[in-house]
Amino acid sequence: MSTTDEFENVYPDEGSTSINDPQGNVIIHNDPTASNPFGGAIADFILFGITNGAFQYGPSQGVNTSIGSNNPMPYWTGPWVVSGNSIDVQWVSDSASPSGYNLRFTMNVGAAGDAAYMEQIVPIGGSRWQWTGDYLRTAVKGVSGSFSGVGHLTLSLQYLDATLAPTGSVYSSNTNTLGSNLVNPVLLTSTTTPPANAHYAQIRIGVNRNSLATTNVLVMDFTDVRLDRAVAAVLLGDIGVQHKAPAAIQWDTTHLTFSDDTGSVMFDITKTLGINAYQTLNALAGLSLGGALISNVINPTVSGSQNDWSPTGLSTCSGVVMSLSGAYTITGFDATGFVDGQTFFLQVYGTSDLTLSHNSSSSSSGNRFTLPGGASYTVSNRGGVWILYYSAVNAVAPWHILDN
């Protein structure tokens, strides 16, 4: 396939168009006119961090044959049996999958706790200062059998140092939520920050039977396995001094937090920037690159001036659009359910302007406006303004407008 000269330069032999693996699968095309210079397994690694992660290449005996030591899956090892001998692994065709093939686990009748997995060790390069984070994901679909509470799907990641010794904890995802779903894949993920001395990642995908079911026969297909990397500076570099990649990103109705691999909160957007996590993500979910689409806008009926105004959905909306038939005044919004830093826009339509009253006693303490210059503010017909809730500076009148 190649010739090496006295200076150790390697030249492809004339007529040789590719470098293949032991199974005959293309690793690199020598033909410069090839549409893709890399074979599918290497392309998977370059794009998604797992070699042959979409299972494009299968064992030498072909589809629907059992994978094992005499019929190995290219670039994977296993199946490794944890318990029992009832689990069979095969390479099968599936035109709906990325490569046209899946890795199929069949759990036959056997003992409680039967388990087996496939494994691959991939280089990750490492990051001494932990500036990268890893996101391991796989999609699994049920093929046949009764799944609910029986077949458990497992995805795990163990970092290894340069000597292949384990370092850090095992990060895993284990679920039995496939239920009766035989069409749409279930996504399993494991997100983490590699230890400072991590050089490789040991990836395992597999199935196990719970302790109750021993007679169910289940067939499950892994369609692809991906290892995505994120650079911490992209996530947090513009915010502050924290550059270590987050192992987990979580949010609830009040907080958006980034945590490290020990579970400690590295960064809390709500506390640091005064931004409400629910409102921020709710608004971001509706943003479109084609324009300024903002989701969850309410359009309440307005029949006159309002005190302690509380239209349905106010505390969770991104915007309020009002259609006015007269010159009305709002003296305050009901602040129930709001947290400091939460915002929404107020848009006025109709035939008249809207007046917002400064610190009016017509609304209850805690529901009033603090307005520029300590005076009433007019929102012109067909105009709008952003409303900010922030009680830290004035608990009696926590509503502010963001003008200009």
C-alpha cells in the first residue's frame, strides 16, 4: 500500500486509493478526488469524538450476527458481561439511523440483574486547568418487548490518565423510561468536567435487567453515541474569572446555575446578574434568528383604569399587549410570583395613551411604580416600554421602567 524511502518518507503505492483497517473498512482515502477523505469511523471521531460512533462499520460476519471475540465490532470491545449470559449484541440494518445501522441489544429470558455492555476508550487530550467540559449522549429505541420497568439502559463515562488508570468519578446515566415507546428514541446523557490529569475517556453503553423481571424478552437499538466538547471560556469567559468548565447546568423557576464536578455551584446567573432564570430561558426559547420572536405574550382585556392589576399569566409571561378604548391609568401590578430582575415588555394599542402612576396609594404597598423623575409616565398609543421588577431598592414601589 505504501513505500518508505531512506529518509522515512512514506509514499502511497501507485494505484492504491485508500488505507483500510483490518476489516477492509476505509480509514483514509489516498485518492484526492474522493468526496470524503476519511472513512466513516474516523469521520465520526473527528465530528463527534467516538470512533465508529454511528456504527457504520460492523463485524466481519455481517449484519444480524452475534458480536463477540470471534466476530468483533470494529473500534469497540465487548460485549462485556457483568452478570448472566442472556444478553446478545448484534449489528443490524436501519434506514432511519444516521449510518443505516444500529447496535442491537437483545435481552433474552434469564436471571434477575443480567447486564452487559460495549466499550470504547478514546483520547480526549485533557485540559490541565479544566477549561473543557464533555457531554456524552446516545439515542436508544425500543424494537420489541414490554419495556416499562424492565430493561434498563446504561451510558457511562470514566476518565483515564495517560497510563489508562481511572481518575475522577464514573459519570453515568441509567434509565428504565423506555416504557412502551417503540418508535421515538430515548436520549441518555452524561455531562461532566474531566479531571486535570484526564487523557482518555472510557465510554460504555449497555443494558441490564432489574431484579424483578426474568422472563421478558426485550430488543433495544443504540443508534449513535456522541461525545461533544465545550470550552468553558465560551460559556463563562465573558462573565467573570471562572473558567473551569461546568459539569452540570441546571435551572428552576428562579435560578440558572453552573456546577462543577463536585456539585458545587460555580456561577448563579440570578444572584450575579439579577436575571430571573425562568423568564430569561422562556424568552430565549422563543427567539428566532429570522427576527425577534418572543414567546408567551398575553393579551388581556382592559375595560378601564387598573389598581394592583393582575391579568392571568402575568408572572410567567414575556410580554403584555394591551388594546385600549380609552385613556386609562395603571397604578401598579400585582407582584405575586415575581422575583428581582424579572422583566416583560408592555405594548399599547388602540385609540388612547396609557398612564403609569408613580408610587400611587391606589395600589397596595409592594405593587407600585417607581418612575423617572418621581412623576407619572405616559406610554403612547402604539408605543411600548420594558417593565422591570426589582424590590431590593424599593420594596414599596418595586416596578421600574427601562426607558431609552
